[in-house]
Amino acid sequence: MKATLAAVLIGLSSLPLWAQTAATVANTDLDAERARLTEEQKVIDARYVTEQQACYKKFAVEDCLQESRRRRRTATDDVKRQQAAINDFERKRRGAAEMEKLEEQNASQKAKEADAQREQSLKAQQDREQRAADHSASRAQAASQQEENRRQFEKKQREHAEQQADAAKRRAQAPATRAEYDDKLKKAEEHRAELEKKNKERDKPRAAPLPDPGAASPMVPAPKSP
């Protein structure tokens, strides 16, 4: 905005003093200036008509008319220069306003782009931090899993060693255990044979008792004749 104002002021440096003064006033009424110059031109024209009429009453008519036309032309040129200065000032003021508007739009766009870039940078930073956190958590989980695998491996090794020790102990105790088992089996067999023997003796039929010699023999009836 400062650069735009400086450009306008530089462009107005060639204007008349009144125009430069007006350019420094923010609320300059250009329409009022145009109306004033229009009225001034009417006064110049009216004075010219009056001077023309007066010239015809003088002895040197032509010289009077030429002098009147010269004054009119000089005054009219001055009015036209002021009107041109007003128009040029108005164009430059509109141009400055458009440039200022454009600069404001550009500034707004740049601000939006800067906000978007900051948001994108913040999002990228958050993504990097999240990835770092995920990576750290993954490494921690991997380390924990590795430690758990190590404990499981050591546990299996201990169990395997215990199983090997038990197997060795059983192999060392096997002869005595076998002898004890055979002894128990032999005793069981002997016990079973003894039971069978007792059962056979108990089930063997007893002999009939002998007759009493003092008892009378029973009478046997004689057979009947046919």
C-alpha cells in the first residue's frame, strides 16, 4: 500500500499546485472541481463576448479583438489544463485503488497460502512424530516379544533338561525296579498256586463212613415164586 501511494504521488508531481494539494486530501471532491471549472469557462466566454462588443466601439478594433481572443485562449487553456489534471488525477486514483485492491487480494491469497503451508507443515510434523512414536512402539513391542521368546526358549530348555534327567534316573532305577517287579510277580504266582491248592483240597469228596458191626442186618424178603 505504501508503494502504491508513493507511485501516485510521483505521478502527480507534474500537476499544478492546486491539483497536488488536492491529491494530498483523501476526500477530494473532483466533481465540485469540475463544476467550478465549468463555471469559470462560462465566465471566460461571457467576458469574451463583452470584450468583443466593447472592441467594436474602439478605434483599433482588430487589435482589441486579437487581444481579447488571446486572453480568452490563455484562460481557456488554463481551464483545460486543470480539467486534464483532474481527469489524470482521477485515473491515477482509480488505478491506485485498483492496485491497492489487487495488492490486498494478493496479500489475502498469500496469507491463505501461508496458512495452508503452515497447516501442511504442522500436519507433516505430526505425521513424522506419529511415525516416530509408532516406530518406537514397534521396537518396544519387538523387544518385549524377543524377551518373551527368550524366556519361553529357556523354559523349554529347562523342561527338556528335567525330562532328560528323569529319563536317566528311570533308566538307572530300571534294574532294581524290574527285579522288584519280578519278585512281586513271583510272589503273586505262588500265592495264586497256593490258593488253587487249598481250593482243590476243600472241594475233594469225603469217603463214606464204615458200617457199625453191632448193628443188626436188615431183613431181606424172600423172592416170590412164579
